[in-house]
Amino acid sequence: MQEPPRGVNRAIVRAVRRLIPWAPMLASLLSAAPRPAEALERCQSPDSSSSCIDANVLWQRPGPSDFVAVAPARVTPVREVALAARVSLLERPLVLGVERPDSSEHELALVERALDQELALGFGLGRRLELGVALATVLRQSGLGAGSIRSRGSEPLPTTAVRDPRLGLAWNALDTPGLALALRAELAAPLGDRDGFTSSGSATAAPGAALRVELGPLLLGAELAARLRSAQSLGTLRSGSQLYAALAVALRPSPSLAFSLEAFALPSLIASESARARELGLELGSLPAEWLLSAAWLPEPSLRLSAFGGSGLPLSRETEQGVSRSFYGATSPELRCALELRYAP
């Protein structure tokens, strides 16, 4: 059998050395993750209060990127390792209208607040290919939980949780000084906690494409993808497969400073009304969407420290007896703010 080239061996050693500082976090994530059968058991409950909906829909991807909501359009160079780490605060990311007649409240904050940490690693495979791994945990969260839809005495939301891990592959279909295009395919495994609004409850396949255009100091980005998964019902909402569409514009007034304005939305590919909504005569159009504003400092070309924030957009719609109202869609927080560190050689 032919031995691999020495350069490949050196690249593997470098990658392992760079992963050693992150070993405790990786071990804790893997040990805390439930078995797939356990994750699916709760989601297959016949009632309408499934908690298998991930409240944080903004995925982090490794690699060289000028944006937050748009995936990198370039991949990690061969034999190199890219890193992206993020801490996010979400305010009221999952709120549903009350359907219980015994409640004097108008809304139920199933997830009131969540503090997340995320880690994404990218490995340059050569031939313009990149292998990516993304892990996320909830450091702290509060809220009423899914059971509050039916009962005030329900068990509260778990304060800590693990989100579904993801594995991805990206290919640079085009990479020129002013234009870059990457085709991406990701798979999220249903290993997140089954009762904390941190898992989709089934495998999620996410094919997509990301585009980057450079016009001097002005950068434009766009991403279009699909997130294909099993449907879950939560109160009057039915959530499942979605599109993901994001647009971004960034300005780099100097090599070490950048600003961006971005927006993304997740149109549903399935009917948004659950069986409960049909019983109540509700017409529901769910469209989670957000806008984000970011500022980034680049002490060197391969290192980027970003701070960003934004909120949901009230693009979802509910109609009852001819009367319509707009509201933030489920998973659209009233406030999102985050710090991100990105290393991309």
C-alpha cells in the first residue's frame, strides 16, 4: 500500500494540535448528546406540544467570510484548519399565541432567553473541498417550555442543553478576485436535547449555495439553501422543511475594519397550520425572518473579531374570522446579539 505524502502527515499533525485546546468542549458535547432513539421518541408524541423545534436558526459555518448570515463562498485552503467561535444572546426567540381559555396572557414565551456558544471547524481537503463540523450548546436558557401550552403546572424549560451537531461539505465552484461561489451540503444529526427546543427531532439535510461579489470596498453576499426535515406540531404551528434565503452588503473602509447589513428568512415548504389551528379556524403563514448589523475588526487578514446584533421581522401572519395580524415568526427573536471570533487561513 502506498504511504501518504509527508505533507499530508504534517497537515494532520497540525490539525490535531490545533484541536487539543478544544478537546474538553468537544468531549462534553459528545457525552451530553442523547441517543438518536431517545431524541426521536419525544418528537413522535401524538399531542400538539412537541419541543423538537430548534429555537436558534442562525447556523455558523467555518471558513473565510465577510458576513454573519451568509455562508462563506470560499473554502479553507488545503491542509489548513479554520475556526469560528461565537457566543450569542437571544431574547424571546420562541413565543406562541395563547390558545388556552383559562389563561389571561396573550402570549407564551416558550423560550424567554437563551445564551448560546457555538464552535465550527473547517478542514481543507484539497480539490477546492472543505469538510466542516459545527457544535453548539446552550449555556443558559429560561422559558415556560412546550408543556405550558396545555398546563400551567408543566415542567420548566431545561436551563442547559445541547443543540444538533452538523457535518458539512463545501466545494468552491468559482473563485476569482471579484467573484466566488460555493456549493454546500450539510447534515444535522438529531442528537440535541429532546425537551429544550434545541433539536429538530429528525435528521436535517441542507443543500445550498453561497455567492460573494467584491466591488472595491463594497462586498455583496447571498445564500440560498433548503433545510429538509420531518414536520413537528407546536400548538397552532406546524414546522418542518424550509428554504433559507439571505442577503448581505458589507463595506470595508480600511483593511482592518468592516461593517455589514444583512437579512435572512426561512419560508416554509409545508403548510404552517397544525391540526389544532384548523380546529380553531385559523389561517397561519409562518415566515421567520431577521435583520442584522455587524462591525468587525481584522488585526490581520486571517483573523476577524465581530460584534453583531439585530431582531426579528414581523412577516408572519395569522387570520381569524377575516381579521389578520402580523407577528414575529417562531424562532425570530426580539433581540439577537453576539460576539464572534473567526480564524481563516
